[in-house]
Amino acid sequence: MLFFGGKCVYSGPPRRTRDGPTGSRRGDYRDEKISIFGNTALVRSKNKYVVVKEGQEVTGMSMYTDTYIKENGKWKCVQAQITKVAPSNYSSDETIVKKWDLRM
């Protein structure tokens, strides 16, 4: 869930492909930081995901930063940046915000 100004602006399963490559089966988002500057918000988080590649489950992690602006009372994502995270830089499970599972 993403909250801005005390209101939930998103709740649900993965958005776009930033929650992992196409074919993601399950994962989580973690190590989230939301900063609000007037009508601009920056959302930074890491996503751990599991995909099936050639019949085998493969785990990966990416980090994203999204930029939102507030127009007419609604937050809109105007820019997204995604970077693959090396296994040596994976965030620990203690930083998990929410898990998701598309197998159910």
C-alpha cells in the first residue's frame, strides 16, 4: 500500500513490471521510503521476486524510484526508474513491507 497525506493511493498486487520481470509469480516489496515535498513525492523501494525461467524458479531483486505529482487532489506517477540489484546488496527480510503471490 502507498499512503500520501494519510490516504491510501494504491493497494493491491504488483504494479507494472517493477515488481519483477514479466512472469513474476510471487515476491515482496521492502526497504520502502516515501518522501513528500509539497505536491511532489518520491517513492523508493526494493522488490524481491520469483519468476519461472525454463521450468526453474529464479529469484531476483530490483530497486525503483518513482516520482509522483499531485494534480487536482490525485497523485500521478510521472517518472519511474528501475535498477537490478546484485545479490550481495539484497535487503534483509526484516525490511519487507508487503508480500504478494500471483499463484493463488
